[in-house]
Amino acid sequence: MTQWARSGATVVSALLTIILLSVPLVNPLAASLLDPKNGIIGGLGLDPPSGELSLPEDIPGEAKVYFDDEGVPYIHASSDEAAFYAAGWVHASLRLFQMDVFRRVGLGELSGLVGEAGLEADRRAAILGLRSVVDAEWRHIQNNPEFGEIVRIVEAYTAGVNGYISYALKTGRLPVEYRVLGVKPSPWLPQDTLAMAKVLALMLSYSEDDLILDRLVRKWGPEVIADFDIVGRSLNMPHASCDMAVDWGDVTGLEGPYNPLLSVEERREPLHESEPLDLGYNPDPEIIAAVVDRVLYMLSWNAASNNWVVSGSLTVSGNPLLANDPHLSLTAPGIWLPIVISSPSYSLAGVTIPGVPLVVIGRNSHVAWGFTNVGSDFTDFYRYQWVDENRYFYKGRIFGVEKSSIEAYVWDPLARSYRVQEISVARTIHGPVIEWQGEKFAVSYTSARPTFEMIFLWLLNKASSVRDALSAQRYFYGPPQNMVVADSAGNIAYSPVGAYPERATLPTIETGYGPIVNTGFLPFDGSAGEGEWRGFKPYSSLPVLFNPPQGFVATANSKPFEDGCWDGLGWDYADRFRTERIYTLLQERSAEEPLDAGDMRDIQLDVEDLGLKTLVSLMVRVASGDGGHVLERYMDMLAEWAENPQMNVDDYKPTLALLASWYFARDFWESLYGSEEHWRFIKLEYAEKALKAYLRGEDWVFNYFPEGTLEGMVNRSVERAVKTSETFFASPNPEAWVYGEMHYYNPEHLLSEALGFGECPAPGGPFTVNVAPPSSVSETRGAPVEAGPSVRLIADLSTTMLYMSLPGGSSGVPLSSFYDNLYWGYCRGEYHILTVGGEPPGGAKIVFRGG
């Protein structure tokens, strides 16, 4: 059997299982299944349809859609409107259900699709006011003539999505997920496209780490912050030196950000209503609940990202190279959809988010760009002295909370209708009120106000130079991103510019090491008026790099700049190890010979884990002080691996290193925090500082870990790692513990794990450039990797090419030949080439002709 045939057989089996679970035996099963328009089998339409279709009367020109050998759509159009109509139609034909889920998460209307199980997600979106913010952004774009082109793009894209929805309902090509849920997709709206940005913002920036740190401080006192260097992060490696920095305003010639001072009117009612799909059977509530669980889990994972840009002075071609691999949840289908668009005003290649017409990461004919998350502090919390449930003190006076209610239309898949659910929202002077572990806080969050990502993306897609790309950031009020950019004229830049809150009345926290100013890493005293937002840091004076003298810059979510020009702008950065490794490889390789795209690929696929090397080496040293442990053989194995810390799938030594460090990190965190919950808060650098202090006998560390505690923790961790390996591999022989058999990718579909792409060995580890953190560890499932490089992209500015490695395919239809076709090459480290302005052989598959 071919790989596709095996995959197809698995998919059919999984679908039959879902069908049998969904359909009561008393119903006419065969008729329901085989109904070509409404039955579940009817939702298995394979690849996109072909033929000639009509554009709406108000869309001029024509568009031709080609698909290359791997199913990547290429759109050639005689007008911009026709291009983006085609983009909307193609997006919907490939990923309609995914688009529907994401827009509803961003608008707080998930329960309108999946019912009661989505209500908690809707409640969070309602509290943050996302639906109202999206409405305000769209009204502002519509009412400003300077953004008329954006309106035309978004409206043409919207018409394309709705064109496909109508086509699918008429021809029986509705995705299988709707048939399982028993609901039709509601029409796409322009606001839905803007809502997609809110989903990314929730994934990348909304954080309750301030509250987790607050719990640590309540347990141990404020000294815990200084003891573990939680805020100072002196072990962290900045992306750039202040000596090389220039002001953003000096490069762009702009004073500061676009600031329309919008008022946001609360929108109570949902934008979408659900309609029943005539199935002839009742959907299964457990399957629906499982869909929601997978959606929310997918949105909870943010494993950070890498990007870098290299000047032509260091390359073979004499032109810049740019690389980017954003690390997000790995799902079936994935978050990204590759596309190439050619029209009078646009010449693009890269990856889009289904639901958004513009390229998020990629290139045009002149400029390439990529992003990683800054990881700064964009969420603040305020606690109060409460008079009663509805009143609180503020600066000596009593204020009442402002109360409102937001409507959610909750779909009932059994009754085939929806009910209206009121979601209560309370607000203080600082923002909406949430409850966390029994205490009420107000929250101020960057993306709970208009952020204008669509304007920024529009200008970025049209940029013809690095300066244009940097200037586009003045419209970006979202959580800041580490943007690297290069142009065909040879310029490169790095800019972490974005909306950093400007806080007033910052309190001082006294510790035994001296005072620390709370810049937002702990909840503020809202009753005293602490930490109130007074706008955002002036963009014009924020530091950037423009053609840095060293010829390259890399970012991997560690601190953007040294403290001298980056004071107080964040603390919750990733550990330094990916940044350190990328810099080392770029320096070493460029010193030997000029760089090319192959070098960028090799760095993206690098599997040397400096983080685990650091931790494992310290663990071995701590354990050696015990003297009587019986794990000497395994300690020697760990020490040997640390000498060459490669995370190769065909080796056995990484297995023990990963598992021992996994168990140690959780024991360490549980001992410090009091439970295993929120374990993702911990940074390896915190443990590194403590272990080094423990080995040096520094007094402070024994307050947290009495003598003998860490030795016992190390020994238990290694013992558990050995037991897990012996059980999982059914062998006591370490050489049988092959890393790639335990540590693997297996992207799951929302409906069923069996509809996923299948298992393949996952090289790398938690701190490698080719990052692969396990989501869990067990004796039965091993160490599955559920987040990692969601796409790998490399742009060579001497050509029109973009190299791409995608963990999936273009289509979200399980039986499509383009569902998982690129996944297996991704597992092997292979890349597919997109070409700006390219036209694949074989002729257009779909032609849209205008009236």
C-alpha cells in the first residue's frame, strides 16, 4: 500500500467510527450517510473543484487559480479585487471549518457553532470586549478614505468566502465537520477577517503569569523574585546590543504611532446566527465537546519562534537572506495556508491565516519579513479593597462596578436551534473584572482595544523597502513582535516596535537585595491607583537595528535589547539557549564561507540542545554529591550525552536526557509553587541559578531547598526516566530506547485523533533551534510533540523564491491528496519552493470571470 492509501484507509475508518457514534440505530443510517448533499459522506469532497465561475457584478476583471504539484494555490488576476475574491473562495474551499472556528473564538461566538461546550471561551472573549473592538476597527477603516483599498480587499475577500459557501451548499461540498455538528456555516463578514488577529493575539500575548508570580511571592515573600532573578533575567541573552541601536523615528522619519483615539461602543448581540443542517440524525455531544477541547488546547500552546536576517555582505549572492519559523500548535490542518498572489498592485508569496487575505509571513518582489513574539508584558492586573460585591475603593472614594451583559447565541445540536445566553461583564475604572483562584482582579490588556493589524499587514504586503516595512509599524498597536525584514536593495533591519504600555505611579517592592520597581510583573493596587495606563511608549524613541555592522541579527524570544535601552519593557522572556545557538552558528558559518539558503535550512534544522546540556550537567554534579546513589550507570550516560548534546531521532541517549530533565523540572516547580499546575511558567534559567547556588553553598537557596532536597530530586527524576523508558520500550536495555520512537509528531484533527496526519519521529528538544518540546510524558504515549515549527520559511532576496517546509498540506479535507502531503517531507527536513509571480505548469484549474 502507498503512504496515501494507508492514510486514506485510516481516515475512512475514523469517519465511520464518528458516523456510528453520531447516528442512533433507530434512524435510517444508510440514507443519512449516502445523501450526497447533507450526509457525512458527502462532506468528503476531495480536491478543490475545477471549471469556470462568475465573479459578482461589482468585482472587475478576472482571476485564474493554479495549483502546483503540492497543492499550493497560485492566483493570477487582472484586478486586485478579483485576486482577493479568488483568495477568499480558495481559502474557504480548503479551510472553511477552520476559518469558522477561529472567527468565532475571536468574536466570542464559539457556542453558536458548537453549543454549550464553547460558552466558557465566549465568556472570556466577552469579558475582554473583543467583539466590540473588532466592530470599532472595521468602522474606522470603512470611514477613512485613506484605507479605501483595504475596504475593497476585505470586501472582495468576504464575497469570495461567501461565494464558496453558497457553492458548497448547492453542490454538497460542505466540510464534514458541519455534518457532524449538524449546523450550516453562517455568511462571512468583514469583521470576521479582523477577528482572526484577535485569536493570534490571545495565543501570543494574553498571559496570567503576573498572577502566578503573585502566588509565588505570597508563599515566599518578594525575595523570591530576586533570588531566582525572575524579573532581572541576568542570565538571558539579548538579541541586540544598545551600541548598535538607532531610534525607530530616525529610520522612518515618523514621530510616532497612528493614534485615532477611537471610542469603542459595546456590541451586545452576536454577528452570527446558526442554521440547522438537515442530517436525519442527532450529533453526539461528546464529539462536540471533544472538538472544543482540542480548539482551546490548540490556542493555549505558544512554543515561541525563531527568525534571523543576514546582510548581503555575508552571503554568496551578495543579497540578504531571511529565515523564520513560528512555533505554534501542530494540528490537522495546520494554522497556515501557503499562497502566491499576482495582481496589478500585489506580488506575494508566503503563508496566510485562513480568513485573512494578506500574507502574514513571506515576501513580495522587493521585501521579505518574518516575526517572533517579543514576550513582553502586555497584560496587567489590579486588585482592590472591596466594599461589597459591587463596590470598591479607588483613591479614597467608593465606586460601583459598571455592569453590562453580552448576548451569546448557544447552539443546541439536538433541538436544532439556538438559545440566547446573557454573559455578565463587570468593569472597574481599570478594565473588566475576572476571577482567578477565588480573587477578583480587573485586567488591562493591549488587544482589548483597537490594534489595526489589518492596516499594518496591508502596508507591509505593499512595501518596496525596509524603511517602508518599518514605517508600517506605526499602524501596529498589537502585542509587539520581533520583526526582521530585508529588501532587494541590500538593507536589513530588526524592530520590536509595537504597543508597550506606559504605566504611571509604579510602586516599589522592598527585598533583602534592595528595592524593585513593579513595572507590571505583579498585580497593582487598583484602589491606590497604581500602574495605570497612560497610553503607550513613544514609538519614535524605541530602539531598532538598521543595517547593523555585524551583518546579521537573530531573535528567539529572549530579551530584545540590553537593559540600557530596554528598561522595564518586559520580563517573561524565553530562555537564552535558542538565541545563543543561532548566533553561534551564524558567526561560525559566516566566518568560514559566505552563506546561502542551504545554511539557513541547516540552522533551522539544528538539534543541539544547549538548554538540556546546561540542566543535565548541573543535575549530574548535584547528584554526585550524594555518594550512595545506585544510578551511577545512568548518570554516566547523561554526562556522556552532555558532551555532545544532540537530539537525534536515531540515538538513544537523548531519551534519558529529555525524560530526566522533564521530571526534574516538574519536581522543582512543584516544590517551589506547591503544585504542578502552571508548570509552563518556569524558565530553565531559574533552575540553573538555583542549582549553581546550591553547588556553591549559597545560603539563600537552602530557604527553598533544604540540604539534600535537590540531590533527592535529581535521583528521583532519573529513576522515573529509567522506569518510563523501560516500560514504554519494553526493554531494560538503554540502547533500545530510540529517541524518535518515543518523541514524535502526531498532529490531531479537531474531530478525531485518527483523522490526524500520523506519527513521525520528531528531532530536537525543548531548547533546540528545531524546537520540539513534549506536551506530556507517560509510559504509554511516550513524549508526543504537539507544538513546534508551524512553518519554516527562507527568503533569498537574490531570487523570487521562497523556501517553505509545512507540517501538513493546503487542504483541510481529510481525503484530499493535499491534506497531509507536505507533512512527510517536513518530517524529513525537506522544503518546497514558492515563486513570486510564478505560474505552475498544467494550466488554470479555476477561472473567475467578471461581469
